[in-house]
Amino acid sequence: MEAPEGLSARKGSCLVPQAVPGESQPPSANAVQITVTKAQDLKSIRSDTSFTLVRVEYDGVILGDSSTVQVLPNGTANYNFTTSFEYSPDGPNSLVDIAQKPVLLTVIEALQKQKKQKEEKAVPLGQAVVDLLPLLQGQCSFTLLAPLYAVPTSPSESLHPEAKCGLEVTVRTEKPLLSASQLSNGNFLSVTLEAAYSVPDAFIPTGPPQNYMACLQVPAAGEKEVPLLFQNGVLKPGGEKESLPRPKKWSLANIMAPAALNIPNSFIFGGPYEDEDGELNTTEDREFRIQAESMKRIVWDTERRCYLDPAAVLVLQKRIAECRYWPVEVCRMPVVSSSKGKTSKADKGDEDRQIFFHGVAYVNMVPLLCPGVKRIRGAFRVFAYQDSEVFEKTKQQQSILRDLRPQASLTKERPCTPGISSPLSRAVASKPQREEKEKSTREREFNRRTSYAPKVQLSDAALEGENTEKSLSLDGQQYAEAGTFLVMEIKLDKALVPKRLREELTKRVKEMIPPRPPLPPRTEGAKKAVEDYHNHVTSIAVAILSEYHDLFGKQLPGQGVIDHQTLEEQKRLLNFELNSSGKYFAFKEQLKYAVVKIVREKYLKTTAFETQEQFQAFLSELYVYLVDQMHVALNQLLHEEAASPVPLPRMTAEQLWLFAHEAEVNKDYKLAALYHQQRIAQDKHNTQYWLDYGAFCLLLEDTTKAQECFREALSLDPHHVRSLLLCGIVAVVLQHYEEAEIFFEDACCLEPSNIVAWTVSGLFYELQNNNIQAEMAFREAKKQLQAQLAKERSISEGKGGKKQIAAAYVRSTSPGPEQLLPEGAPDGSASTLPEAVEEPAPACPAPEEEALASEAAPEGPPPISGLSQPSCTIFMKAVEFLMKFNAIQFVHMALAHELLAGPSCPYYLALARTYLLKEDFSKCEEYLCEAVRIDFMLLICCPSPSAHTGGIAEKCSLCIVCLSFPFEHVYPDPFSLC
């Protein structure tokens, strides 16, 4: 049987009838050779299949058909067919094409020619797809079993999505497509366009067939850019959400087996909205996202890939650093049939230039410049395409879709393209299509008339407004009105900025700060083991003597000598009492560990004995030694004098810290330094003592000594995050920025969930004008803060709900400012103070506390407006840490960020405290008064100057002391001092 010329028997077939010889020509040096060895389990698709052939196709071009072979009873068909295509770096079938265009294999069943038929009948059985990406990963040859998916015989037929048979395929080249330098310095970029949600109401499933498209450009070979076009989006009505995970799809038009569109081992997994990198990822947008995903949407689920040569990688980095945003254009184009009547050249030119529903999404690509980041995924809003706005944000001067619009591949109808209606549906929808064309004709006529209208001289502002209105697309404006957004993923094979490994950072830190030398080896281990044995013998002897005294009483010196018989009787009774009470066994167990130490340390015996004689000899020697040492211990017990007890130290470490802090407040810095040094002398291996002393040195602006203290703490524990942060802060003050970056990066690497570490790192990068790194660090800190608040919220809802309600109710019933002031007292004064008030520290409030209070106690009085909960932000958390260690420079940087979100009571308190440290009491008073205006509860510790005779400096100082110093260790009520 001869190979069939085509598939004319199958109605609506995508394959063009061709006569391609089955024998392959010798491949050239630039050829990609494809060998289809055999097919397996073809009977699983159709049991009565007898003769088949395989067709190889690449990029819409049929490379060849194999000869027709018979299918064996086990379902195997041996083709042994080889074909090839040429690749060229600059011409067709370039590296960009190989990266994103697979080889399509179609297995065709050849049927017997009937008498009345002029040609043989051929029916496609299944299709398989072969990915050529391994050729761009350094391989010259690879073999795989490509899954073969069945082709449905009718549109209504539903097939199992999993393939039950396959094609054994080998792909090879004469030489690697990429050199070693291209592999190491190049990169692979993949863009997955998932769907567009919350689409305009004008998008309806019925009516003329439409082609929903999206496009973006990426550099592929140096400055040369390649468009990545996504076509044939499927408009789905509202209903259930898209399933997760779901496979990514190839961008192929001539696929007859729908399951063959799925890319193997490549899926869309989704994820929490909060972890996305785009827009609409806050808790306020969560409800909108959930609703939009179950409404009308356009689904692509298509992946496009591109190889970036080393020059293109540098261009990509440069463009992201300069522009930040990458434009992704979207549009809706009517599907134009090639059988339509001819149009005039002017109309044809207008049609080529016109884009319907032209919108653009601005993708923030900055995260890809952060160290170690290889993937961004998120939702991005779609706006109307305006040339001026696109150029301002992306520096792109022309539209990609307008350049691609004249191509026939974008406008002509392809019958086998998924998502495009059949000729029957176009015939039914001819009337709406004519109406659409009439509408577009009227719009073009209106544009021509306005273009020829006489121009009127206008002012610059009016002219600019006219141009803006003229360029604004009414169709594209519907995207913003509907809130349309794209969900897409951009992924790189290698990060543009490599991230330093944790081992490398640790090594660099050790080079700067060598760890403390290890403790000297124990040279007196045997002596220590013998001393322990003596101590155990002594304690047991004392316990036995005490037991003897309990049984027979103490023998006084004047009672005479006890006879031998009485002593033997007492010894027997004592042994009986020790054995019956279990004390003898306890004494033996107590001695066991001391004896084991002697065996290991003195006799250095840790292995088993070879013979029984050696074991017995060792036991005899050990017994004699232990008895002798027992006598030594007993003689020392009976003859030594009672040693005087060791006096306890006068002050504990906690007391020393309190006294040092009190001396700091009293400006007695010499005494405070002495207390800190005494505290360190008690325990030189305590990290916290060194950090406190370093914070004291920062207060005195002795940066060099503070650096020594912090480095000493880090040498004790190289993995201590706070020591790393403080070493980085001191390095910044000393302008050692390279060292500071290593310290901050190591801290974030050691503890990725540390909010303060990420925030302080962001402040450092901002100081270095590295806005990209700073933005990444702040974003990571906010993500960790949200996770922490969510965890605290879940714990509080599960365990402490009642306590929160009670606390909120007590706070809501607190007296207001007008209730605290007596009758006739002037504004701003306070003569009556409550007995105890909580300290208004900048801590995070319990979420939804006020709402819980209002629900649980509706009959109670409403909350007082003067009470304000401190805001919980990453910058206030950083301020809390930085103020503790007197890092004033970073405190002001963090407070500047906090001020952008609006001043708060914790903000003014922290700012007042910084000026108090500088002894600028007027500024301190000013900011304390601002804090009082926000939270009146501070009135109890910040009285007005007219209320007392003391100066405002003392009042400010006393206020800050009450807020910061833990006087509860010394005084029961610190606020009584105020």
C-alpha cells in the first residue's frame, strides 16, 4: 500500500495534502534530525487499526511522511522514519523558535481504497508533541517516549485526557546549538499568560467570532527584540473557577488532539494572593479577586519561551533598571475570513492599523533584579492603551500589536485553531458581523472627517487635553471601568542577580570577625574523675552516718567505748535497714557513674576485653584502686576542718543592669560604664552583656568601642541575628558599607522570618540609593508581618477570645479627657490622676479588638475617640529595636517612612525620645504634646508647665523615664513619681 497523499477524507482537516518522500536526505551541519522509531500500543486507540503512517511537522511546515506500515498484533508499528529541518541563528527556525515551538507528530490510519473512490482514505489517529528545549540545554541527542493522544472522531466525542500509547522519538544534532559561554552566560525566559478576569461587559460568548490576544516584547539577541504573542484566548462564561493545578499549553494552531496541547510536567499551581508580586494582593482585594475568578473571563493558560543570549541578558537588566515596568498589550480582534470580498486599499490600510479594545498592563519587573529571584507571578490591572502614558512608563514608542496587525496570521481565519468558531457559526452570525463592520466603517469615516477639519489655535493646556482625549480609546477605557486584570507568570532559568550562599556569607563574617579560640583541652581529666569519686564517697559516707544516728543515736564522748559484739549487732541492723529501704541500691547507682569516669579517664579503657582473663585482671586492679581512694576520701572527711561557705556576690547581673541604666538616666556615665564592666566580668561569655555595653557606647557616640563590643558578641555566637544587625549598623556609621551589606545579608539569610532584619536591611539599601533592593526588603518585611499577625489572630481567636473582649470592654469604659479634668480647671491641665495606667508602648494591638468589644458588650458605653491604638508597622517594629540599642541614625530613617503613612502616637513618642537623648528639651516637649493630642492617656505622665512649678525639661525627662525605664523592679507604681 502506498502512502496516502493527504487527509481529504476527513472533513475540515488542518493538514494540507502534500506528497512528501519518506526517505530522508543526509543531514547538514545545521540540521536538527528527528527519527521516529516506532509506535507502541496503537490498539488502545482503535482496536481494528491495520496500517498507519506518521507525519512530522514543525512550525506549520510538513517535514515528511513515513511509509505505510502494518500494525502488529501487540499494537506496535515500526516506522524507522528520519527527517530534518535546518536551523539558523538569524534566519527562520532560529534559537527563539526552537525554544518555544515543538515538533508535531501525527499518526494517520490508511484505509483501503473503495471501488468508487479516486484516492485512499486516511484518518488521523493521534498526535504527539516533542519539546526541543533539551537541545538548548547542552544536549546533542536525546530519546524519549512521546505520549500519543487520540484524535476525536467527532466534536462531541470526549476522550480520556491521559495518553495510553506513545511514539519513540530520537532528536539529534551534529554539534551543540549553544557554546559553553552561551550556556553559562545566557538565560531562558518563559512567560505564562493564565487568564484575564473581570472583563468588560461588551465581551459576550455569542456573536461574531473574536480572537483575544496579548503580546509583549523581550530582548533575545542583543538589542533585537522578539514578540511573544498569545492568541486564541477562550472567553468563558461565569461559573466555577479554573481548576488548580492545571497544565500549561503550547501555542499551536493545528492541533487536532486537544490533550496534546498540554506541556508535559508543566502546571499552573496558583497560590495565596498575599504571596504574589503584582497588584491586587492585599487583604482588601481578596473578596474582589474571588468574585472575579468565578465570573466571565478569558483563559489562555499558554506558555511562551525564549532564549536570551548573554548580550540580551544585559539588555534585559538595563531596561528593567531604567523603566521598571514592562508593557503587556491586550486586544480583541474579529476573525476575518479569507473568502471575504475585496476591499479598497484605503479601507484595508485602516483595518491593518486599527486595534479593537486595545489595552495595556504594566508588569513591574523590578523583583527580578533582586538577588536570587527567578520568578514573579501576580495580577496586573489593564488600562486603556495611550501612547503618551506607555512611553512615559516604559519608554516604548510604538505598539507591538499595531506592528503585528498587518500580518495575515493575525487576521485570517484558521479552521483548526482552538477557540475560533467554525464556518457554520460564522454563517449564522453574519448579520451581527455586518453590523460590527458598519460600526467600524462609521468610526473610520468620523476619524477621516475630524482629521481634515480646520485646526483652531489653542493654548498649550487645551491642546494637550485635546490630544489626550483623541488618543484615548473608548473601547480600551472599558478595561479600567470593569476592573480587568491579567494573571501571568514570568520565570527565568537563572536569576539575573545571583544570591550569595549562606556558607559564603558565614565565611566572609568569620574572616572579618574570627571566632573566639576554643577552650583548651582538658589535661586533668583523670584528676577530675578521681575528685568526683571522692565527692561521691564523701556524700555516701555522710548519708550512712546520718542513717546510723537515726537508728542508734549519736555516741557522746563520755559514754565510753562500745564493745565489739554491740558494734557487730549495730552493723547487721544497719545493713538490713539499708537493703530493705533500697538506699543501698541507690548508693551503688550513685557510685556507678563515678567509677565509669575513672575507667575512661584514668585507665583510658573504652573497648571490650578480648579474653576473660584480661577482664578479671582489670577488675582486680580496679577494685584495689577504688578501695584505696575510698580510704583517702574517708580520711579527708574525718580529719578536715569545716570550710567556710563561699560568700555570695553582692549584686546579680540583673541588678547591675538596673543600676547601670539608672546611672545613664542620671548622666553619670562613668558609674554606668563601671556597672556594665562588672556585669561582663561576671560572665564574659554572655552575648547579651556585650550587646548592652555596646548600646551604652553608642549612647556616648563611642562608635569604635561599640563596634568592639558587638563584634565580641558575634565572635561568641556567629549565628546571633541581633549581633549581626548591630555590627552592620556600626559599620554604616563608620562608612564601611561593604562589610555592612554582608552583615545585613547574613542576618536575613539566617532568619528569613525576622521582620526587623528585613526592615533594617531595606533602610541600609535605601541609604545606598539601591531602591530595588530596598523595595524588595520592605516587601519581604511586610509579608512576614502579615504572616505574624495572621498567626497571632488565629491563636487569639482560638484561646484568648474572651480575654480580648473583656480587655476591650474595660478600655471602652475608660474615662475621657473631659472626665479626667476637674470643674473649673483650665484646658491642658490635669489635677487628678488615676492610680494605674498601662504603658502606651509601640506594640501591635490585637486585631479586630474594638469590633469584638462592640459585639460582645453592646449595652456598654461607646469607645472614647481619644483612645488610639498604636499602629503596627514594620518601621515601628524596627524603631523599637533600634531605640533599645541607641541607633539614632537608623531610627530617624525608619521614622521618616512611618511619617509617610501618617503620624501616630508611637511615632511622636519615639521622636521625642531621640531628642531627649540629645537633650533638646524644647523639641521633646513639642512632640510629646503632639502625642498627647492623639492619645490623651499620656496626660497622666506629661503634665502642663502651669500645673507644677518644675521646668518642662524635668517633666519631659520624667515622662520618657516613666515610659522607658522598668521601675517596676524597684518601685511598685512608677507613675506615682509623675
